[in-house]
Amino acid sequence: MKMDKLQRKACIVFSLISILFSFFCITGRKLAESGNIIWDKAWTGKCVSLSLVCGILMGVILGLLLFKKREVKAEKNEPKAEKFPLPSAGKCFFLSWGLLLLAWLPVYLAYFPGIGAYDFIVQLEQIDLGVYNEHHPLIHTLMVEFFYDMGCMWNNPTLGIAIYSFCQLLVFSGSFAVAVFACKYLNIKKHWIIILQVYAMFMPFNGYMAVSITKDVYFTAFMMIQTISLAVILAEDNRQLKMRFWDMILFFSSVGMILFRNNGRYALAVAIVFVFAAVIFGKLRRKLYLRILLNFAASFIVGSVLLAALMNVTGAQQGDRREMLSMPIQQLARTMVYHGGVGVLGEDDNAMAEADKLLINEFILEEAYKDYRPEISDPVKKYTNTYVFVYRMKDFMKTYLGLFSQYPGDFVNAALAVNAGYLYPGDETHAYVNVNNRDTGLGYIQTRWLTDEILKMGIRQESKWPWLFEKLEQFADANAYLKIPVLKWILVPGVYLWLCLFISAWFWLRGQKKELIVFAIFLGYFITLLLGPTVQLRYIYPIMVILPFVTACFGNTKLKEESEQ
């Protein structure tokens, strides 16, 4: 069969992505089976060859399937009157909001006053001592404190936290309703809006996250509104500098995203670079791109200033920068247990130079590298002496780069193992990162309530629906999502990087180049994830719930044959 120019282009682009996808599937499966990869010539050649063959085959199939009937689609893309049309965009917003509240309210009642997992206990300790730390967003800690103090005024701290959780439930469901509103505003087909609404209501993780007392919920809400408002601005294609309604929504949501997650700034910074390039090269839409660039720059500055002001007002201590060193920590710890002569593994060849061992022992205290776990950096990270990195940068980099040149395979294995959940759809280590033999509620969906610590603050878990609580706990504790046929593949984290890449390639090939600005935000966020300490639901969750809405907003655009500037 003869391929035209666009089909050839599609096959090439999809093949490049598919080769990477195949590589990470092959290496991810190998690490899951044997725990280590020896990067000798035989294995490397086999891995690369198989990646090329599988990737090219997959890419060609995708290219031909997705673009073989483009002319027919273009002809059929004329608007048709719908039977039983949806209400107006405003009514859709309130209808969506109400239905989401009804769907998630049972989870709120089951976990009343909320799910106190993740960083909740650490933030309560800061509130109790009056000593704040910017490691957890200050604005979120202060919000929790406000509602906690409100409850204390009524001699019922539990009620204060319950009110916090309900307010969070309102905001979170409201952000999804904004996305549904935007879809209706852009005249997305009715059946897609209904599918997205049902997805939002019954996606298994949404109810849990909606009542989890963690900054990630607010971050997801703001990122949802930010990306959806940006999608609307790009779809409207208004090539003027004048600010409009959706521009204001974009600004405030971008500021909110920065305030509620430290890596929100990094994701926005990557998007700023992409938009700046669009301003330089996008002649037809230069004013549109410039308006977005100014919006992003203003929100970046305002968000950063507000963060600094919160630190100044609260006297908060600067967070420990070891979080940013998660990847080097994993790489050095792995290299030490395989080549440092520490007696943990039989494969340890004790080939590392004494000077390198000495620096690692100064950087990782109390021989914590012996506790190295491939899937999470925390056991080693908490014993890291960041002084060595900050004040002996030259020595640190000399050792780090020297070991990388000696043992590149171990460095690559360390990176692949800690990010397996993001890179390999078949990975299951992400579901058991925190599981131990003592506590429940530590699966992929974390629901653990640290009763003793939280009870000291006068907060009690008082489920209003014990039967449902038990059922939800069983689902979460057993990581039951891994056993759901078909649906499992939209619940595991390892599919979303690839979905973002394939979907963005699809839009680019269709001539929808301006839409890639939204995917630049996703790219920036993914970079922070891949440099992070482990794979967790709350980290990947924003992409999980936002991507379907963004794709729907852009997918309504007609196929463009001409190249877009």
C-alpha cells in the first residue's frame, strides 16, 4: 500500500515514540524479573534491536490506522443538530458540580472527617509547635491550621477538620465542573461530555483523593482549571493582546498551582520556554502567544512573591533540598552496594576507589546505602548530608561523574528502577512502595490514619458509614485496581507519559501545533516526577484526571492539512 506524505510522517513520529516505549517496557520487565541488568554488548544489542523492531512496527501500525481516513473525517465533520441537547454551559456547570458531590459524598461520610494520610501528620506537628517548614506548601498548612483552630474554639477539633474536608470536596468537584463547563462552551459533542462526567464521578481514585487532606488535591484542582482555561484560550484563537475572562482564570489558577506544590513553578517554567519559542517563530499568532507568555510570566512572579511573603510572615524554615537530590542519592547508593564492598549483595565486586567510598560515606551517613530500595529513595535520603553537595560541589561532582563513567549501567538501572512506575505500564512496585507488615492503608491509594499521633491533637476518626468504610478500605488495601479487567490500564501510572507523548504527536501531525503549549506544562511536570523520590498516586494523579478533558477540548478541532505557524 502506497503511503502519502502525512502517513509517512505519522509513521516516523509514532515509531520514534514507540521505540522509547518498547525500550522502557523491555528494561522494566527485566528489572522486575531479575532486579538487575548487566549492560554488556550482548544484552545491550538485544535490547536495542528488539526496541527498534517492536517500536517501528507499532509506530507504522498507529500511523496508518490514525491517518488512513482523514479526508472522510474532514467531510463528515459538519455540525449536526443533536437530539435532546445538553443544557447551557452555565447549567452544565452546576449540574456537573451537583452530580460530582453526590458521587463523592458517600466517601466523605465513610472517612469522616477525612483521610489523614500522606503529610497530614507532619503538618499537624508544625501547627502544634508553631514552627513551619516550606517543604510542605505553607498556604496549605495554614489552611489546615485555620480549620483546626476553628474546631478547637468549639472544643471539637474533629469538626474543624471535617469542615476543611468538605470545603476541599467543594473546590475539587468544582474544578471538574469547570472542565465540563469548558467542554460545553467549546461545543464538544454531547456524548463526550457525558462520558467525561461519568468518568469524573466514578473513576475509583477520585472519591478517595477528594477527601484526602493533602496539598495535592488543591494542586490538581488549580492545574485542572489552568490547563482547561489555556485550552479554551487556544481554541478561541483570539489574536489580540487584550486580556479576557479566560485569561484571568488562567492567571489565578497558575498562581494557585505554584502555591500548592513546590514543583508547580518548574512545570510552568518549562511551559514559559515553549511559549517564548512560539512567540519567536509563530508569526500568525504572535500576539496570542505573547499574551499567554505575559500571563505565565506574571503568574510565575506573583506566585514566587507570595511564597516568599508567606515564608517571611510565618518565619518558616527553608525546606531541606535533599528532595531535589533523590536521583543522585539512588544512583550513588546502588553503585555503593554493587561495587563498594559493603557486604549487602553477593554481586558486590568491591571495585570502587577508596576516595569515592569516603565521599559517599560523608554524603550518605550511617551507611544508610545498605538500606537501598530500588523503588524509593526515602530510606537512604533521610540520612543524606546535603552539606557535601552544597559546600563541596566540586568534590561531589568529580566523584559523581567519575562513578558514572565507571559504572553507567548501575546509574541507568537506578534511574529505571525508581521510575519504573512512570515508564513501564506493567510495573506493580508502585503499588507496594509503602506497604509493611504492621499497618494497613498503605497501598497505592493511601488511607492510613495515624491514630495515636492525630489523637494527641484531639482529632478522631468517626466514620458515618462504617460498612462503606470497610469496603473502601478493602479495595484500597488490596490494590484491587490492579485486578480490574481493561480499566486497570487507565489506573496504573505507567501509561500516562506515553499517552501524553502519543496524543501530543497526534495533534502536531493534525496541524494543531498551538495546542502543544498545554502539553508543555505536562512535560515540565513529568520532568519533576522523573527526578523525584518514588512513584505515588498523588504525584501522577493530576495528569490522570486532566488529560481526558484537555484531549476532548482539542479533539473537537477539524483536521488541518496546512502547516500552522
